[in-house]
Amino acid sequence: MSEMKLSDLSLGDTGRITRVVGGWGLHQKLTMMGIKEGSMIKVIKSAFSGGPVVVEVGRNSIAIGRGMAQKIYVESG
């Protein structure tokens, strides 16, 4: 398994969040959305299609800006 940025994943890819590169505010905001290290995610809409990355975490669909998605690292598989 390899680690890559969330923004680099394609539609339908799944993975586990391994780390978030950013300050306290970013970690706090993502945690409130249910996105934290160890969370399993699935890409519903990729950054390649333009606009935000949309992921499924648990039973929630969450839109994340591309800049923020570049700070989230995922182990795909």
C-alpha cells in the first residue's frame, strides 16, 4: 500500500487517512467533519473533475476544497 494525497485519488478509490499536514485549526475543522487519522474514506467526486473533492466518511458525504485535500494523506487499498 502506498501513501498519497487525498486530492490525487480517483473516483471510487478508498483508503485510510494516515496523517493531516496542517495546524490546529485545520485538524479541528476536519475532526468536526469526522475526518481524522485512521478514518476510512471513499472518493465520490475526485479533484480531477474540477471543484471540491467529495468523500464518504461513515454514512456522511463531505465536500473538501482541493487545497485542504492536498494536506490529507491516505493509504489506499
